[in-house]
Amino acid sequence: MPKMSKKRKLEWQFFLTPRNRMTYNPLCRKCAHSCKQSFRADVADCPRYLSKRAKRSY
């Protein structure tokens, strides 16, 4: 993995682990959309995430 520049590190600081690896929220890891959230964030609601256990209204 190439070394990140200082500018890029500051830009992505919220997503970096102590080992300087980009890490997303477990909910967002398998998501195909570009609205990824940090592993540090608590996801309250994601409009594109549909749980298999969620009640559906038809």
C-alpha cells in the first residue's frame, strides 16, 4: 500500500485506524453506494440500507 501524503491523511483522518488503514462502518462495508461512513460514526439511519429483518410496507 503506498504511503499517504500529509494532505490526504488530514482529509481522511476520520476514516483511518491507528495503522493508517481506511476503514468504513460495518454496515457500509458491503454497500455498493458511494455514501460510505466512518467506523467511528454511529449510523442512525441510512436511506439506502435495507435490513432483511426490517418491516416492509407494501
